[in-house]
Amino acid sequence: MGLVAKELRKSIGNPAVEILKGLSFAIEDGEFVALTGRSGSGKSTLLYLLSTLDPPTSGEVEIGGIATNRLDSRELHRFRNEKMGYVFQFHYLLPELSALENVLMPARKGGRENEMRGHALDLLREFGLHEKSDRLPRQLSGGEQQRVAIARALVMNPRYLFADEPTGSLDSVNGEKVMSIFQDVNRRLGTTVVMVTHDPEFASRAKRAIHLVDGRLATPT
Ligand SMILES: Nc1ncnc2c1ncn2[C@@H]1O[C@H](COP(=O)(O)OP(=O)(O)OP(=O)(O)O)[C@@H](O)[C@H]1O
Ligand SMILES: [Mg+2]
């Protein structure tokens, strides 16, 4: 069923400027898609719409057969928390919580913190952070903080993983680690990955690119 964008438009500001100009495409379950395009072409705006963090001005996003614009805000919160993982360029970890507590935040919201603790520790171990699970974010390197944020995005075993320039603030070694984690999650768990990236090397590792030019699709999809 996957993720279907139908005639998505987004206008912002007053007077309104149209940033996304009628986008329609489908992403199959289990795909790894890179969203590419020049700065200002609308990649982040599109990712927010696809991941339900922001509503379109018109058009619709259907995920797993569900028309997300018909969910009320409570249903939408729950849907996001259970089905979607989010990774941004800056990790937005809570500074007063340990790495483990940050990873468990989505589980805590769903009242499943204890149930998910073992899984959270497994993810931290997998990402080379097992010894550091009690550290605060400021006691971790930038690359380590981003891996904590990825563990947080994965702790609920989401079907969809959305990322906006997840390697953007990292050096090449740490960027590479992030990419391997994404590829592994996609291959091993079949998680659908939608990732915005500027980096042609990283984009080429996705199975497909959706390329934006000035708010429109550049390639037939
Ligand atoms: N809140 C806003 N108000 C007005 N214009 C906005 C707003 N957010 C984005 N825009 C404009 O919409 C366009 C698309 O922005 P968007 O952030 O989606 O681009 P992007 O492709 O992600 O760029 P980058 O690669 O620099 O992150 C840009 O021209 C931007 O200036
Ligand atoms: Mg952007």
C-alpha cells in the first residue's frame, strides 16, 4: 500500500507563495527513497507533508491505505508515534535526559517504557553506544548524539523512517555510519526510508531518487 502523495500543494505566507506545486507519486512499502534537489526546491516542505508533521494546503497523503488528513489530532499523534520515525539534521535530544532515556521517549509516550527498555539498549549496543547509555547528550560527540536520535526514531519499530539531511552536520566517517544504519534497517526490517540529502554519494545509495525542481517533480515516478 505504501505512501501515496496526491496532488500535493503547499502555499506559505501572506501574500501566499506556492512552494509545492501539485505533486503526485507513490512510494512502495520497503523502498529507500532519496529526496533531492537544490536548496529551496521544497525538499523539507515535502518531507514534512509526507510524514504528516505539516498539513498540505490541498491534496492528500495516504499512508498504508489511510488518508491521513482524515485523522483527528489524537489519532494522528498515535499514528506517528507507532508507525513513523523521524531524524533531523540537528538531533533535538532532550539535554537533561540520558541517552537511554532519550531513546525511550516515544515508548514512554505510549506507556511502554519498561517493555521497550531491552530493545532500546539493543539499539544503543548496535550503534556502539552501549557503554554510554547513561550519559547526557552534552557528554557525547555529535556523531554519537545523532546515533542516539536514530535509536530514538527506531525504538517503536516504525514502518516508515523520515530523515531530513541526517548526515548534514556530521563528518564523512559519521555520515557513513548513519547511512549504513539506514541501509541496514531498510534491508533487514523492510522499513520504508525517505531521506532528504544534498550528498550525491548518499543519494546514489538509495534505491530511487525523487528529484524536485522549484516545487515540482523533475523525473517521472
Ligand atoms: N515558513 C516559511 N515561510 C516562507 N517561505 C518558506 C517557509 N518555509 C520555507 N519557505 C520557502 O519555501 C521554499 C522551499 O523550502 P524548503 O525548506 O522546503 O527547501 P529545501 O529544498 O529543503 O532547501 P534546503 O536544501 O536549503 O534545506 C524556499 O524557497 C523557502 O524559502
Ligand atoms: Mg531543507
